Amino acid sequence: MRAWLQTAKGWARHIKRDVVALWIAASDPRTPVLAKITAAAVAAYALSPIDLIPDFVPLLGYLDDLLIVPFGIILATRLVPPSLMIEFRTSAAQREERIVSKAGLAIVVTIWLLATGASVWLFWPA
């Protein structure tokens, strides 16, 4: 059981490092445009202080954490040239400050506000 926990912790550290590396890749001029857009979207969402689907929602709440974010990271890291990704991972591993995406927060809040407005408009008695 202890080996499994160590493996999970290592995996989590790698994901955290890769998200920061993608954040760096999104602002680097050497990153191709498609990779830059994908990296920025994945990093902004992963670093957003709130989730699109709150964790208290049964099953769906953890869907983004367990599936969407890891697959987004895999896709984005494959779009960034390998030599650059190594450089960005090294830079990310050396960073100590925590990065928070205000853009990701704004996007998630906007989606929630639009969904709330649409729900009120659809279900409000005429």
C-alpha cells in the first residue's frame, strides 16, 4: 500500500511540474502557435483556483481532475517540441512560487454566470 501512495505522490508532482512547464511554454515565443494555445488553455484551467465542475458534484466533480486535466496535459506536452519541453520542465522544477491563473478563474466564472443566466432565462415563468 505504501508503494502505491509513493507512486501517486510522484505522479502528482510530475503533473504539477508539467502544468507549470506548460504555463511557461504558453509565453515562450519558440513554442508553435497550436501548442501555445493548447498549453495556455490547459495551464489556465489547471491553475484556476476553482473548478468548472465543483468537486462536491457526485462523480462528475472529479472527472476534470482525473481525466480532463491529465489528457489535456498529455496533448499539450506532445504538441510542444521535446527539446523545449525538457527546458520548460527544468525551469518549472526550479520555481518555488505557486502560480495561480487569473485568466482560468475568469473563464470558469464567466461560464458559470452564462449557465446561470441561461437557466434563469429558460426556466423563469413568462
